[in-house]
Amino acid sequence: MILKFIISYLLYHTFAFPEYSILESVRVDSKTNGILVSLTMDSLPNEKNITGWQSKNDWFYITLYQCRIIKNNQLLKDLHSNILNFEIIENEESLQLGIKSREPIEQLNFSLNPNMKTITASLHFSTKFFAKENKDEIVANHNQNTGLSRGTRTWLNVSGIGLTLSGILKEEKVSNNSQTIAGLSIIVATFLLDIILKDF
């Protein structure tokens, strides 16, 4: 009779009050090709209890079933500028982490680390977005006027200095020495040409 009562009591509490994992901290980092979300838990939930989905209103949600948070605990310390908003929604049976970013999430991957008790969610932007970002960066870098290239500028300056020193070492008058004049002309012309090309 006592054994039957104990078994009934344990079964009732197992199904009536399932074991919940507690979310202790959240870290959200923006990367070039997406977002990295690191969740520290008191114990890891079953991998089947973790899902993610993109809504039509530009929010991405990570759902953790059988998870809770400690009230009055600031889980997220700071938010990266590429992430527009972040929210935690606690439901009866789950937690939802909402992330609103500049671009929609196309792919996701969850990895669990049992030693550290962390869940890492790798959320990747569309490859079209990534290609557009790289194209804009290449165009921006191409449009920067840097004057003469460093190699050309160095070669011209070394040549000018070499000719100037060679002319000075001949011990002739500077005004009559063609090597010194040519060397100084190359140095001044390199300087002026570099300045002019930077302005275009």
C-alpha cells in the first residue's frame, strides 16, 4: 500500500510538474554574416525542445520548451547596434527569445555544450544580403582616392633621392648638375602628383 502511494505520488509530480531548465544569461553578438546567440542554462534542455523560426514581421524567435527565467534578473547586458530589438516572452510551457535584426534570418544551427551548460544559436542572414554587403564594401574601397600607390610613390622617392645624392657627391655646382636637378624634380613632382590624385 505504501509503495503504491509513493509510486503514484512520484508519477503525479513528474507529469504535473515537469522539470524546467533555467535560463541564466543571454549574449547576442552581431557578426558579418548573421547573429550569434549564446544562452547559459542551469541545465541543458533536450535538443528536441529547442526551435527557431522567422516571422513575417521581421522578428526571429528562438523557442525553448520547458524553460523558465528568474524574475528580476537582467539576462541581456548589452545589445549590438545591428540588432534593432530584443525581447523575452515567458509562456506557460516555454520561453521565446525574439530578435529583430536589419535583415531576416535564412538559416539556423543550434549547438549544445554540456560541459559549459550553454546553447549556441548561429543565425545566418541571406546569402543575397551577404553578397550585397561585400559588393558595397568593394565599391566603397574602390572609390577611395589614395593618390599614387605606395609602391610607385616609394620607387619614385628612392630614385629621386638617389639621383640627388649622386649629383651632390660629384662636387659640382648644384645649379649646373643635371643629376641633382633631376633628383629634386622627381621628389617634388612625386609629392605634387600624389596630392593632386588624392583630390580627385
